[in-house]
Amino acid sequence: MVAPSASARTTPTGDMLENGFSTLITIASDVDIDFWEKTVQPPGLDGGDSVDVTTMHNTTWRTRAPSALVDLTESTATAAYDPAVYDQIVAIINTETTITITFPDGSTLAFYGYLRTFEPGDNAEGENPEATVTITPTNRDLSTGTEEEPVYTAPA
């Protein structure tokens, strides 16, 4: 058996985002929905829990294997809103569509998903009312039922 050996970290070759302004969420079923993004958390990637592969043949260490599938995690945003958005939300909530995150550099991440929650915060004098919006990725094409991965498009 061969023990693991250390690897040296090298300098990344990509272009780091230097400022989060402006990041937007587009919901294809209502591209001009009446909320204004203030903060956006793009979806993440989650490899899932490890699989315990420990057996009675192990002598000292528990052993694990990675899961086989990847999850695209939820995306959230804090947004100012027009109260008229309630009718718009009712029309599209839980409706599968294409969601697009547009990053400050102009790149996009498009995926299938739906608006899961619209939750207004407290309204207070002297403060801009905000709501939290949660988008859940489905990773499936509603028209065919097939699994579809998110599509990243680099900036022009």
C-alpha cells in the first residue's frame, strides 16, 4: 500500500470576481418581477454525505467513499420589493422554469429550478423593506423529465 503524498498549491489561472456588484437573478417565467436584488447568494455544489465503507477488515481507521451524485444547492437573495409582487409570486411560485444568475463580470449560470419562497422581513420606520427570496434547483427539464446540469457561460 502506498501512503498519500503532499501536493503543492499553484496559482489559479482564472479571473477572480473582485466585487459582488451587480449580481442578478432572472426567473424566465417573469423576467421583470417586482423585486430588486440587494444581495444574491448563487447556488453552490454539494457532493453529498460520504458513504461509510468500513468493514471488519479495517484495522485502525474508518474508511469512506464519496457519493456518486452532486447537488446544486439553493440560491437566496435579499431584495427590496413592490407589494404588487404578491400577485406575481402567486402566479409563478412552485413553477419550474429556467433560472439565470448573472455575475458582475457578465458571465451567467442557467439552471432549471423554481421560486420556492418569498418571505418579507419586518417593516420599520426609516428602513427599506426587504424580502428573502429562495430559488430551488430541480436539475431536470420539465418538458422531457431528463436530468440537465447547470450551464455556465463565460463573459463575452
